[in-house]
Amino acid sequence: MVDKDKVREGITLLLEGIGEDPLREGLIDTPDRVARMYEELCQGMEEDPGEQLSKAFHAENNEMILEKDITFYSICEHHLMPFYGKAHIAYIPDGKVVGISKLARTVEVYARRLQIQEKLTAEIADAIMEYVKPRGVMVQLSAEHMCMTMRGVKKPGSQTVTLVSRGVFKDNKELQDTFFHLLAQ
């Protein structure tokens, strides 16, 4: 649960720390706005991915299912700056499937936490393995990190790509190649 009072206090101190007057006209409501924003951006800390993935349907199809180009926004836990991009999820069912919106909702649950991209990728894959119990899953995230584009090395447009394979995807080059081929379409 986000403690909005503490966030407001912290933002007031931050404003003072950078030499601003938190009582000037343009900043007087900023601590409250930022507290509400963090409540929204960190709502995934209180959500259970199992709720999203628990409703499954029997399916005869045991071939690869791919949901690609799922837009996500997250906050880097190192600099508290945004990173955002696309998630691509493939899984091979083992007799049951989940609604495709549930994959996007799972991405959202984990993205709405302070994160690093590497952990986010693994958490999505592991949740699908745990709750859907497919034969395998592969998750790729591609994201731009504001901590790299707006500060530091200042390389706008650079993309960080992370990939996690579980189950039958782990060592099966043919399945991996099919995943990448479908992403390119």
C-alpha cells in the first residue's frame, strides 16, 4: 500500500533539496499529484498475478500461442525513472489456455512495481509457468530506459532486450526460431 502522506513529505523534501520553494504557485500541489501518481504506478505491488491467470479454458490446441507488442510502462528501481516498451509472450499450452487479455494484465501487474527489466521478464515467465502450467513459455521485453536516454550516457532510442525461456522453449532451437519468426511478422 502506498503511503501517500510519506510520499508527499518526501517530495516536499526533494523540492527543497534541489533548491525549489514547495510553496510557490506551480509547486504547491506537486507533492499531492506525485503521491497520487505513485499510487497508480505502483499498484502492481498489491495485485496477485494468480488472479489474472487463474481463469483457464480447456483447449485441444497444444501449439504455440503468441501475444506480441504488449505495451508496458515501469519504473526503474535504481533511479526511479521510467522505462517502457513492448512485451512478447509465447506459450505452449498443456490442455488449457488463458484469455489473451490475461497475458497483458500479467505484464501490467509486474510492470506496476519498482523494477529492473531483467527481473520483470523472469517474473512474467515464472507466473505463467506457475499458474497456467504450460509445456513452456518464452518472454521477450524490449524497452527504452529514461535513465539511459535522459541522463547518464544520454543515448535516446537505445533499446534493452531481455529474453527468458522456460520449459520446452529452454533448449529447443526450433521453437525459439518459430518465436522469433512470428515476432518478425
